[in-house]
Amino acid sequence: MKTNDGKLVVVSGASRSGKTAYVRKAVKGEKRIMAWDPEDQWSRLPGWRRVTTVTELLRYAESPKNYKVGFVARGDLKEPFDAWAEAVFNAGVFVGPVVAIAEELSDVTTPSKAPGNWGVLLRRGLKRGIDIYAISQRWAEADKTAVGNASYFVLFRQSSGDDIRYLSRKTRVAESEIAGLKPLQFVMLNSADGSIVRDTLKF
Ligand SMILES: Nc1ncnc2c1ncn2[C@@H]1O[C@H](COP(=O)(O)OP(=O)(O)OP(=O)(O)O)[C@@H](O)[C@H]1O
Ligand SMILES: [Mg+2]
């Protein structure tokens, strides 16, 4: 069966290294986006809506219209994160193309297999054409399913030696190169062909 694969972009870096700014540029021009937005950043951008309940989120997920929504959850994040992942999966598979952005995955996943509907989104959503941007400051502490399925790695300056070692092992980008990155500088690896691009984010 021919599948129209989505891409999974794993974005890694310390605070203020450039992760969110990179993804903002990458999704410019996308028409339907659902962001897991616990820090309430995406929802404040021009043209974006803030959603705070699962009921509202599902209303978007069932709509064939264009939208950019940030789902802002508070308190215990695990349950709303699972609901968000399920909503994205259903929107992308049953309604129309959708892009997923997940901020700070180390808060809602662990180094074991991706939990629940996030795992479903990663394993089956990609095959059904959903593009996913998975962001964390600490991939050594976030789920391995995302890292194992990544189409691209975008590595910014890291905050810890653990993350440098872990990402170097997963990407074969040298530890010394990752350790030498300045804020806004990044290395992008294409997992499919092993090609590497080095660049600096510009505004
Ligand atoms: N539109 C913009 N114009 C100019 N500078 C910007 C813009 N957006 C972000 N920056 C700057 O770029 C740097 C990286 O910001 P960004 O929000 O991408 O960091 P981050 O890696 O997502 O950090 P965190 O993990 O804290 O979310 C910051 O110094 C920020 O002030
Ligand atoms: Mg950010």
C-alpha cells in the first residue's frame, strides 16, 4: 500500500537556544496546526487561538476548516496531553491534513516507550501523513519512540552533557560539534540519507 508519510522533526536545545523560533519558521504557511502549548506561547501569536478545554479542542479537531490552535493546559499535564494527541490523530486521519507541535516533551513523557495516544500519533499518525514537531530541552529524559522515528533532528545548543552524549549517539553528530553550538546555531540531520545542514536561525 502506498502511504503518504508525514515527517517527524525532533527539536532539541537548552532554554532560549532557538527551538520555538525554529518551529515557528518551519510551519509558516501551514493552514491547520494544533500545538501542545503548556507555556501559552503559540496561542498568543497572530492568527492563533487559545483553547483551554478538551471540548473546545475536539470542536477544532472535527472541523474541516483552517485553524491554528494552542492547547493550553494547567495542573497535571499527562491527561490533557493524551487528549491533545488523540485529537490531533483524529483530525489528521479522519478530517484533513494537520500539523502537530508538541512543546517540552520531557514534562509529559519519560525515557521509555511513548505513552498512550502520543505513541499512537507517532507510530500511526506519521504513516497517515501527519507532520509532527517534537520539542524538548532534555531529550535524554523524554520518550525514545520520537527519537527512534525522527525524520529530522534539529540540534541547538544543549544544556547538559547528558543530552550532548545522548543526541550524539542517536545522530552521530560529534559531541564536540554539538557542544560548540552558540544560541540560534543549529545542526540538522536528515535521518533518511544522513545528510547534515549547519545554519544559524535568523529573524
Ligand atoms: N521573532 C523574534 N525576533 C527576534 N528574536 C527572537 C524572536 N523569537 C525568538 N527570539 C529570540 O531567540 C532566542 C530563542 O528563543 P526561543 O523562544 O526559540 O527559545 P527556545 O529554545 O524555544 O527556549 P525555551 O526552551 O525556553 O522555550 C531568544 O533569545 C529569543 O528572545
Ligand atoms: Mg520554546
